[in-house]
Amino acid sequence: MKGENLALLILRVMLAVTFLYHGVPKLFGGISRFSEMLGGMGLFAPEFFAWVVAIVEAGGGLLLLFGLWVRLVSIPLVVNMLAAIYLVHFKNGFDFGKGGYEANLWVIAMLLALVLQGAGNYSLQAVLKKKPAS
């Protein structure tokens, strides 16, 4: 269905923009600050996890944008959001306006929709599937 595929494209692009917005600055100059923040929370191996989060967010954002391996890449992004809830947002309650986990749950719900539906026809994955074998 055309409407369903357009909805999946919109969903993927919005999630991609969100993850790229948070992941790219970490990759390009923000790792040490993010690592210090994680260390301040008592997280084991903060520099390692800072790199993991940055790669998952930026790499996952790119893959969502282009529509490649969407079902697979959505899973570590869900784990990323669950970790953010646990480490940062849960203590602030549900309310997004008070730094709570409300928005994280929206993102998780959207990612789970992509796990269930995949990238849709307006994706690089769909183009590659239709490519004739040489």
C-alpha cells in the first residue's frame, strides 16, 4: 500500500534525524564529554560505552535514513533508549517537560513499529531486493 510505505518513510526519516542529531556530535568531538557524563553516573567503562552509543546512534540513524537493515538496526536503538531511560530519565518521572522518559517511550514505540513492518518500499533495501541478478 502506498500510504503505508509513505508512513514508514516518514517514520524512518524522523527517527534518523533524531538519532543523527544526537549521535554525530558525539562522534565528532563529543566523546570525551559524553564519556565523563557516563563515568559520573558510575557506569563501568564509560569511554567504551560512549563510543558504542555514538556509533549506534549515528550509524543507526544513517541506516534508518537510507532504509537498510531497518528491522535489525532498530533493536540496538531500542536498547539505547532503554539505557537512556534507566540511566538518565527514569528518576525524573514520566513527564517529558521535566526530563522524564515520555519521549524515549515514543521513540521505542516507533522503533518497534519498524521492527514489525520493516523499511517499506521507499527504501534502499527495497531497491536492492528488486535488483535483477547479473
